[in-house]
Amino acid sequence: MGLFAELRSSISRVSASLFADDSEPKRIGIYGPPNAGKTTLANRIARDWTGDAVGPESHIPHETRRARRKENVEIKRNGKTVNIDIVDTPGVTTKVDYSEFLEHDMEKDEAVRRSREATEGVAEAMHWLREDVDGVIYVLDSTEDPFTQVNTMLIGIIESRDLPVLILANKTDLGESNIQRVSNAFPQHETIPLSALEGENMDEVYEKIAEYFG
Amino acid sequence: MPETTSEGGPGDGVQIDLISGARMSGKTSMEKIRMILDGVRDGKIVVLETGLTPDEESKLIEVTMTEINPDDFTGIEIESFPQSETNDTSLLGRLMGKQSSSKLTVIGPANQIQSLHKDETLISALVSRK
Ligand SMILES: Nc1nc2c(ncn2[C@@H]2O[C@H](COP(=O)(O)OP(=O)(O)OP(=O)(O)O)[C@@H](O)[C@H]2O)c(=O)[nH]1
Ligand SMILES: [Mg+2]
């Protein structure tokens, strides 16, 4: 950050705390690996508090290829209102092979375009994480092994920026869901189980959002 | 295979570059990332004695993404050992650069690494020729 940008942001931070009521909403990035349920969660939050959705969900990885923002989502919890902008990001990865999309019945042209969009989206999401995000909701598919290099690196990056982070163990409705494995992987953070699809345990999710990002 | 030889080394071998912490220490983040990606795009396995800082890792992902293309680069595989108990997250520790110290890191081309497996004490890579 340049000196002026830094000054500006520290001034806006000070004024934000002085005039907490009409402060700028916090920008909360929803990060995590592809297919974890980030968009499903973003849509549920947006529908619960604003009435409309953020973007399409799909079982095909890299459905979200451009970060999508839902602004001014007001979440009310325990007499407190938090105002956040939700940014649904593309699933972070270190590799994208267009030929994997061919297995999902896609023509080559479409697969190549999809992978190009995915790589641009991930690059953008990484850039934002360094510049432009006030807090992170990190979504994991709790049926999958959380000990991946991408998860470790991302959590490390988030920690190094001192961003508040909530870890969500998603898809608890599935039999193979293993919440303990997720909390063991990141014992330094709080893990909240949920099913974004079924809407299970959303009360606790909202409580924690208010607590962490309010 | 016909006459084409890879730039990574003679014939169809796999070249492994072990890069010492000393060699990395004088470089800027972008120089480090360039060195890693140039090596990996040539089909090499790059092993870093001291790894990257979180900030550098995020830039590595970002630059990797911008270079992926359907013709010859599908991205990277990367594994490193966790920073164990010596991880010092205090401000002083961070200023001293402890965050990136002794974090052995292995990086290779995604299309050549068939599996990269890790536990606390072992990183194991199965590499195919180009
Ligand atoms: N069973 C179950 N499925 C879920 C849950 N949340 C999401 N899914 C499914 O998981 C798949 C991926 O969901 P998305 O929300 O598109 O995942 P994403 O993390 O946004 O994926 P990318 O945008 O590709 O990174 C879809 O088929 C969802 O219906 C859940 O809580 N339970
Ligand atoms: Mg999505």
C-alpha cells in the first residue's frame, strides 16, 4: 500500500469506528477450494438477508470464475447489526487443466474458455486477498481432506495479513462429513459446521459473522 | 520420441534444482517467483531450502494463474513442510523474517507430477517424464 492509500485507509478506519452506525460495510471474502460450497453459502446469506442471490452454483468445479459481490448485506444478531459486502470468489487452486472440463460434456472451445476465465478469476481473488478484503470466511467441504497445500497456504496468507477468519466445515448433511478433521487441521481457528445447501446451523454462522466481522 | 529434446535437460530425464536459502535471500519476491516458474515451465522440479513468505506464496499463485494456457502449462504442484513450533508470529519474529525460515518447499509442473504426497516428515513426489 502506498503512503496515501495507507493514510486514507487509516483515516477511514478511524472515522469508521467513530461513526460506527453508517460506516462503510466490511468486505468479507468467501474463499476456499473449488466446489466447497462458497456460492451456495453466499446465496444463502444473500437470500436470508436481502432476498436475492449472488450467482449460480454447480457440481462442476470452477463454476464461479469472476468474483461476485453482494453489497450492503445487513445481518442482525443479538441486537447488533453488522453491515458487510459479501465477495464470492472462485475456488483457489494452483493448477487448471481444461481437459478436465471435457469430462463434464463440454466442447473443447468451451472448456478452454472456462479454464481461462477460472485462472483470471483466481488471480484476481489472490490479488484482492492482499489488497482489498477486511475479513475471510474460509469454506471447506468437510467430506474432503482439509490438509491440502492450497488450504495451508491460503490460511497462512490470511494469518499473515491479520485478517479475521472463520472456518466453515460445509456439507455436514453428507454421511462422510468429518468436522473433527477440519478443526484438527486448523486448531488455531474456530471451525463452524454447517450445511449451506440444507441451511443447517446457519444461526451459529450468523452469530459468528456478527462476532468476528461486526 | 523424435528429435525434440526438452530444455529442462538432456533426453527425457527430469531435472531437479535444489536452491539454497543463500541463493534466494538477495532476491526480490518477483525475482524468486520468476526463477521458480521459469524452472517449472522448463519441466524442472524446484526444491527451495527456505520456501516463500505467505505474501510471496500468494503472488506465486497469482502469477501461475496468469501463465496457465491450454498449449503448454497447466500450473504447479507445491508442497512444503509446516512451520512447526518454531513458527513465531510475533511482530518481531515477523520482522526478522522467521515466517519463511526453514520451510522446505517442493514445486513442480502439475502435468508431470502424478502425485505429491505429504505428511509431517516426508514429501513424496511421483514424477513422470515430459
Ligand atoms: N450435500 C451438500 N452439497 C452442497 C452443500 N453446499 C454446496 N453443495 C453442493 O456442492 C456443489 C458446489 O457448490 P458451489 O456452491 O457451486 O461451490 P463453490 O465453492 O462456489 O465452487 P466454485 O465456484 O467452483 O469454486 C454444488 O453441487 C452444491 O449443490 C452442502 O451443504 N451439502
Ligand atoms: Mg462458486
